[in-house]
Amino acid sequence: MYRAGLMCNECGDVEMHELRYVGRILARSTCLACGAAVKHDEADLRTAYLRDLESRLRTKPHRMLKRVARHPAKFISQLPSAIIHKPARLFEEAKPLVGGLAERARMSNRANQARGL
Amino acid sequence: MTSRGPKVAAVVLAGGGGTRFGGLHNKVYLPLAGRRVVSWSLSAMSRVPAVGRIVLTVRPEDRELADEILDREVPDLAVEIIDGGDTRHASEYNALHHLAADVRSGAIDIVLIHDGARPLIAPSLICELIDVARDVGGAVPGLPVSDVTEVDSKAHIRERFKECALVRVQTPQAFDAQVLLSAYAAAAAEGFTGSDTSSCIERFTDSVVKHVRGDERNIKLTYPRDLFLAEQILAASGYSLK
């Protein structure tokens, strides 16, 4: 999550905004003064995230090589921790998508129950 | 231009934005398609062969963050990080002061001033601006504005501007380096603070500043929706603007 001063359409002024990302994709921006939010379309966000994740995985070896060439000692010292924490970080970044899917499934179930299906 | 000829210096301004919220919340350090906004701006400048020096002006409190980002995202670029000022004009002045020796010696003939919050600048537009600035002294990109109307103090519409009369100005703006340096020296002597680079040139020199058609994609990140749009533009271009 990041914060930055951006112009708010509702407030008509530069206000602090909170920006939530899913991986490298901007998912939602919220004005902290008035609550106005701009969101990435949920279905498109999933597609964009998966496409981006694929690109990240494909380019990871190259990026790691560049990093190890620049700062070998730092890279090696941080590698064990990165390996341990990476799965949790990936899960954490994808959680809003999983949460969105679960929420839609719950709503669909409720709608089906209401219709007596 | 040969590699031994005068070079262009690109100044990327990243010193503002946090006026009310502090430097850590400057939008140029927001992630955009896997990199920070400012990294995209710097990368675009580096892809122009004529650009020989790149200067980044930052708030002093952002220096460590800027160093870290550059080291991680654009490690191959030789970017000179300097402190900006309280205003855009002051940041430009600091950058020109930093480049002054090379400008006076003729090693730098053109200075580009670019807003770090415009990450989608295309190298082809930068090249065109440099060429025009070398020809006439200054070049400013802009897009024609067709929906502008003059309104008087009683809110009565008076006149509709002709389409060709107004342009929405973008950056980078390119100027003859010596003219720009002398304009900013004159401005400093007079205590003048310009709203943008060309205003200083217009006030203190006779140099011609020519309009070059800008690029619709060269948006300034102002509203949250601009970030979404920039992300889409980058995705559509395969994260590599031509």
C-alpha cells in the first residue's frame, strides 16, 4: 500500500490518496479526505494480474542475475530470507483477488438460495 | 550529431508534489507497471542518443529513496542526483547551476527540462524537441485545445478561441543551454520566479520558442485515474514506449 498527494475529483484539491496494488497492478485508489475511490475492474484485474505474474516469473532469473552481479554480498545475504518469505508475499499480494472471488461466490450462493435453487 | 559534438542535458524534476504531505508521498515515487514513475521518465531520456547527461532534482529528504530506486530499477543509467528547491523555478535554477560549467564551455548545447510525473514521454518526441531547439532556440510540446471559451467577470461567454490559438503545454521543454542559463541568472538577479521554464525565457531573452505537437500519451499524473490510464498505455505498448 502506498500513499501520495493526488488531485481528487470530488474534493477538487490535492488530497492524500491511498493506493492498493495487486502485484504490480494498481487495484484501487481512495481519497483519504472524502473516501472517493477509483477501482480497477475486478475481472480485468485478475486477467492483468495473471498476465503480469507470468511476465514476472519469466523475467525473474534475468533480474536475479543482474542483482547478483551488482551486489553479490547483499544478494546472497538476503536470498535465504527471500526464499522463505516469497510464497507468503505472493499469497498476500493475491489475497484481494481471492477475497473478491470468495465474496462473489458467497453472493451467488445467497442469490441461488433466495431463488430456491 | 557526432558523439564528439555538444551534448544534451536532461533535467528531470522530482522535487515537488509533496508540498502539503512531505516528500515520502511524492507521486513520482509511486509504482507504475513494475517501476517507480520517475524511473520511466529517466529511462525515456536515456534512450535518446543525444542525451549525454541526466540530472534528477529531488527533495533532500527523498535522496536516499531516489538512490535506492535508481540502483534497483535503472542501475545502468548515470543519473546525477541534486537537491531541488522550494519551487519548480528554484529546482530548475539549481540544475542549471549544476550544469553551468559544461554549458559555458559549450559541452552542453541544449537543456531539456522534464516533469518527473510525466513517465510516458516518447524518445521520438524528445528527439524532435532537441532538433527544433537547435534550430530556433527553444521548443515546447503542446496539444491543441479546442474547447476553450473566454468568460467575463459576469460569467458571460465572450469569445470562443480559435482552435489554433491555444495549446496545452507539456514537458520536456528544450532550450539553448546558454540562453537558458543567462535567463535564469537574470531572473535570480531580479528575484523573478517563473511558473514554467518558457516563461523565464520569454521574459529575459529574445529567443524564439517554437511549439511542437505533443503526444496524447504524455500525460501528467495528476488524478488517480491518470495512474490507471498510464498503466494501460504501458501494458498496451508491452511496457516499452517507442
